[in-house]
Amino acid sequence: MCLFQLITIKRTITMTYKVSEKRYDNRMDYAYCGKSGLQLPKISLGLWHNFGEFDDFDNATKMIRYAFDNGITHFDLANGYGPGPGAAELTFGKILKNDLAAYRDEMIISTKAGYKMWDGPYQDGGSRKYLMSSLDQSLKRMGLDYVDIFYSHRYDPNTPIEETMQALCDMVKQGKALYVGISNYPVEATRKALWLLCENKVPCLIYQGKYNMLVKDHEYGLFGVLNESKIGYIAFSPLAQGLLTDKYLKGIPKNSRAANPHGFLQKEDVTQVAIEKAIKLNDIARNRGQKLSEMAISWVLSNPSVTSALVGASSVNQLKESINAIKNTQFGEEERWIINEIIY
């Protein structure tokens, strides 16, 4: 068979995908995001890893398809997600064009900017120049006219917060974003950002932050600020980069994230203390009829301050496990007491 025939067959396979008509048949739960009228799925899919230029495009396509077919309507990106800056947005844009373009109005697509994206003095931060340029580039890569949510990805102490928030407001007024949010902002900067956005009549929709059984900093101050203003919260890294799965219970596997010297999870992060906590939590999960990963996500979602858990995945099977978490997000008093003894 010639190469042209192989390419033709592959394209035919891609184009014959048919969206599940049962995607909203009790496969996913949804929650209003803060005081807005926008609902987000309890499980959202993040494209931080496994959607880059060196990753398997067919696998990426399968994960996006499976997510949408099972009620996941929210897909979260950032300008620098890859590897290869912008690569995840390019990958997502191709999948969207091939499979889901007709369903754009059923999707919540978000992107962010704040970290290094290109060379020169305008490569990162919170300046109007950088943020506006980043959004324009993101829209082009994904083939979109607008994103549903645009985030300032990090607080920039070198840029007046008034400048950053005005840029976010103008994105909405220009029709390039429907909502705006902030991520990785300290508490006092968050408080000021919320006030500035509200004054400009473009209220903050959502805060994206790191929250899981091992990282609970946001319980001490930030959740109070967000709840006071009725702002939504989406938790990234609910599995602590895999520490809250059964992957590291017996050490560091060869092909794991921690075994990769260039990954965000390093060997020194897989401490004996973290492993011992995971082993104890795994026993509790088993008694609940869950895998550790499922219970970890269930625990995040059981916090009333959390609107959605933002999960990553390297396979459809991992995504299935994450979706299974919504089946049991209730914890009894004794369960909570035992868990708290382990994690606090």
C-alpha cells in the first residue's frame, strides 16, 4: 500500500468520528461557577501534558473525543503548554477542526498567559503588551474567534495590577474572551484584582489554583476571599502529579513523570513521607470501593469552595478513572477524621 493511501485511510478514520448522542445522559455533573450563570463540569480536562508536538496525536484525539462524549465540556490550555510552546493549542485546534467544530457552542475553552513564551523583553508577565499579544496568538493557533475564559496565569509584581486587570477587561469588551480569571495569585493581590475587575464591570469568573490532599495552602485565606466574592475555583493537580495514585506506592517506576529528569515532578518530590501517606490513603480508598486516584479527586470535589477538578491524562483509561470519581464524593465523619489525621 502506498503512503498516499495510508494517509487517506487515516484521514477517513478521523472524519468518521460521530459524537455520542448520550453525552449528557447522567455521565457528568455540573456546577455553577461562583455567582455566574455559567456551569462547569465537575471534571475538566487540562492539556498541560501529553498534547505537545512530540506526543501521539492519535492518543490526544482519543482523549478529547472520550472527554466530550462523557460530558466533559471544559478544556483548559495555556499559551506555553507543549512541549514546544504553543504546541498544545495547535494540537487542540486540529482536533477541534477535525471533530468538534460543529459543537463549539457546547464547549468551554480556556487559555492563559503569564510565563515565558518567546524571547525579548515582552516574553512573559502581566503587561498589556504581552497579554494582548498572547491571546491573539492563542486564538490563531486554535482557530478560534474567542475563548470562553482567559486567565492571567500568574501575578506579576513588576507590572501594576491595574494594567493587568484593564487588559483582561478590554479582552472581554473586544469580544476575544467571554469571561476572565486569575491563577497563582497571592491572597492580597487576589483581593485587589477582584475589586478592580468588579469596578470595571467585568467581574472575575474563576480562580485556578493548585489544590489536593497534599497541597492545601488555599484553605488558609484564599478560599475565604473567593467565597466572600462568590468566585468559582478550579483545582489543578488534584492527583499531585501522580503522587495520589497507585503509581508510586512501591517506589518510582522507570517510565513515570518522576523518572524524567526534565519533568515537573522530580525524584526528590517522591519522599518517604508522601509515599507513606499515599499508602494509608490507598487503604481508605479501597474500603470505599475506589482507586486512590478516584478518592483523591472525590476529596477535592467534596470541598464546597471547589467548582471543578482540572485533571490531566495520558490515556483514555486514566480519564475514565477521573470521571469515575464523581460517583462518590461523599465522606462520612469517621472517614474525614481518619483522612485528616493522615494529611494534616
